[in-house]
Amino acid sequence: MKRQQFDSSTLPYLLIAPQLAIIFIFFVWPAAQAVYQSFMLEDPFGLASQFVGFDNFIDVVSNEHYARSALFTALFSGLVAFLSMAIALLLAVKADGILHGQSAYKIMLTWVYAVAPAVAGMMGVFLFDRSIGPLNHLFNATGWPFNPQLDVFDASVTVILVSVWKQISVNFIYFLAGLQSIPRAVREAALIDCRNGFRRFWTVTLPLLAPTGFFVLVINITYAFFETFGVIDTMTRGAPGGGTATLVYKVYQDGFLGADIGGSSAQSVILMILVLGLTIVQFRVLEKRIHY
Amino acid sequence: MHRIKLTDHLILIFGVLFLLLPIWVVFASSTHRPETILNQGLQFWIGDYFWETYSAVLFDNTGFTEAVNAVLMLKNSLILGLGFSVGKILISTIAAYAIVYFRFPAGSFFFWIIFSSLLLPLEVRIIPSYEVVSKLGMLNSYTGLILPLIASATATFFFRQFYKSVPEEILEAARIDGAGPFRFFVDILLPLSKTMIAAIFIIMFVVGWNQYLWPILMTTDESYFTVVMGIKQILNDLEGNRIPQYNKALALSFLAMLPPVMVVLIFQRWFVKGLVESEK
């Protein structure tokens, strides 16, 4: 906050009122509703409901589909974050190192940012299609009996590939900005002290890039959790057999398509706690570990 | 040294191809006849039916009500993208102004409420949000489409960070010259935030345009369909046809990504700046 501030009794309230109104109506109210419903059991017609304590939570956690979805979400998020960050970092380091054509590469590598996850998923549908998809033909030609409609592993490969493809651009932008904010003096000193490019990267560049890296990791996990909904809904809809349904997709499937309001709300609340935990960890780590 | 640079370029070119080839294949295939795609698979070079496909997608009415075409869906997406970005900027510039520049008792309490909205994306609370919006009678309306999406306070945070980086002396000087809170905001702070506002506008437009889940839940009336969710409709239709209209589905995908991509390409510098600034 500023040292110098205005003193006014009503103006700040007026200024902040629209934001607060929207947050109360469309955020606090629904979130409270989710918590309330997670403790209630509603009959299928939505006519009556009764308090059931933690029953919904116990049902959710002991459900084997939910455990499978949690495992898939963890693997999926980890792989998407790791692959898209690794590829983007490689490209950013190379783009940062070259002198000619840097801005051309920059433009070509950044604009995929603007493609919606759902549109990316739709493209995936065609590229992996059994009869018309070139990638399907390619995989089959290598002797891999690729069949995402029936095989969970193959289906996971398709959603992971598309999700990674969509996220490389954003990561590239952040990594390149991070690299370019490393002071010239530090780079030159490192160049003199350490001739080996690869070692220089590990011992000088990477530690200096850690704050950016951590920030990008958080963004990627959030992306893999929530924004990939569009990819999954267009490509697999959680099929085959719920094998590619992330936790967020399951909230939608069970609540909206399956009309299990109590169970879906309990899943929402679990996700809220999970995200809250992630945020706390994020702040702890940001405060303590990465300071240069 | 020379050889190392060559591999660098090769890696970068490979990266560019990896990102752009899928989009190219989608576009190239959309200019062929559906029979060609069905028989020979997706195409890698442009065909002769660009105009036929795109005019059919843009202007021919389809859907259950026979009243939707891509022009209508693009218009809805534009309304969503603009409404979302303008709404967010209007609300967040003044809210952040109140938080940073005013001393008022409930200030930090409000700040934490706003902050908490960042923690839980819409995806986590879709069903109760849907119920709230339906209770308010906002289903199938632009208000219901846009307002709940604005509830997340990302832009407020960008502006809060930005205002905090504005030097103290500016406010001191303005006060000595007798500027009140209104004058200071309109004549000094807003002009200072111009680039920041442009950057956030671009980012938010893309985010708004690309919304998928919320429009699916919100709209049952086809006249409110956006182009990104129109894709889902097309996907359902594909299975029903004797000869799947692949060309039209591909063309619609291409049309859905074209406007946000153009915006990002044209305003590249601002958009990158906005993204990078938001990190701090």
C-alpha cells in the first residue's frame, strides 16, 4: 500500500462496490452453495434433500472411479507440465542464443497462445481420427496398433500431446523473458569463467531462472487441472471407461450429466481444498526458497 | 561455433513446425471436398474449394432451429470477448484504485475477499454457479454469459501491482497542485496505465473469446452459441451424416481461432508485455 493515501469516507466503497457485488453473487454465493450441498443428499427430482454429514465425501473418496481419476489427473498434470516446460525451455534458450531471425522465431512460436483449448482439442480429433488422421496413420505405420477409442493409454497420449502443444507458447514467452532479464554482466562473467555451454546452463542460467521456472510450473499445473477441460471434452469425453477424465472433468460429468449434485459438490469442495493447499505451498516456497 | 548455431536454428525450426503444422493441415484440408478427405485423409496442400466451404459455413443456416451460421456465432464470440475484457477493465481499474490509494477500515478485508476469488476457478463451482445464474433468470443472455466470468479478480491484481509500482512522488505532486481523488485518477493515473490497459485488454479478449465450459452450460438457445462451443455442436453432427462434413468442421475450427490469433499477432508487443508484467 502507498504511504500517501486519500482519506475519504464513501468514495473507496463506491469504487470497490461493483467488483464486490459481482464476487458476492457469482463467487461467494456459489462457493457457499457447493459447500452446503456437499453435506446434503438430494432426491433425483430435486424436490427434497436431507443432511447426510460427511457421507458424500466418504462415497466420493472410497469410489474406485474417483481414485482412478485422481491418479490420472496427477500423471496427466505432471506430464503436461514437464513436457511443455522442457520443450519451451529448450526453444527459449536457443532463441535467446541466436542473433539472426530472433524476432521471426518469437512471433512464430508465440501465437499458438491464442488458440482455445477446445479448438486445439477439435484439431486433435481430426489429426488422430481413425480414418482420416495423418497421426493415426503414422503411429500405425510404426507398428503401434494405435486405437484411442478403446485403449486408455493411447487416448491419454492424444490428450497429453494436444495439451502440451497448446501450452508451449505461453511457457516459451515466460522463459524467454526470464532469460533476457538476466543481466548482461552476469552472462559475460559466466562466459569467461565457464567455457562449457552445457555446464554454464546448469550452474548459472538455470538457478537464475528458478523464480520464473517456479511461476511457470504453477501456471502449468493450474492449466493442466482446469483449462484442459476443453481438450478432454472435445477429444475423449473421459472415455474409454473414464480413463481420461480429470478430477475437474468428473465434477462436470457427475454433476451436470449424471445429476449427482451431492457427490459432485463434494468433489468440488475437495478440489477447492486441493487448490487452496497448492496456493499455500506456492506462497511458502516463493517466500522462502527462491530469492536472488 | 558455426555448426552449433546451425543446430540451434534446426531445433527452432523444428519447434515452429511442431506448432504450426497442425494448424496448416486443418486449414489446407478445409479447402477440399469432404469426399476427398474421406477417401484420402487430411490434406497437406490447399484445394480448390476454399470459397465454397467457407461461404457455406459462414452464411448457410444449420442447427436444430435452422437459424445459426458462423457469422452469428462469431458475433456472439465477439460480444463475449469484448464484454469480458471491457467489463473486467472497468471494474478492476477502479477497484484496484480503491485498494491502493485509499485508507479505509474495511479495505484489507475486501482485499482478501477479492483475493480468495482467484483461488477457485469457475470450473470448480460450475453447478452452483449455474444454479445461481438460473435463479437470477440469466440463462441464455449475454449478461449471464459474461458477468459470472468477470468474478475472478485477475485483472484487479494486475492493476494493483501496477499502481503500486507508480512512484509516490506523483501523488504528492498532484495533491500539492490540489488534485482530488477523481482528478488524480482520470488525469494522471489512467493516462499512466495506458499500455497496461491495452495489454490486459488483449489478454482478456483472448481469454473471453476462448471460453468453452461456461457457454456450454449457459446457453441452450442456439442464437447465443459462440463459435468455440459451436465446435461441440459440429462434432455431434459429424457422426450423423452419410458423408461427414469434415471440410466444414475444419473450416469452423479455423474460423474459431482466427480472430484471437490475429489480435495476438497484431498486438504482439503489448500482449507479451502484459503477460510478462503480470508475473511480477
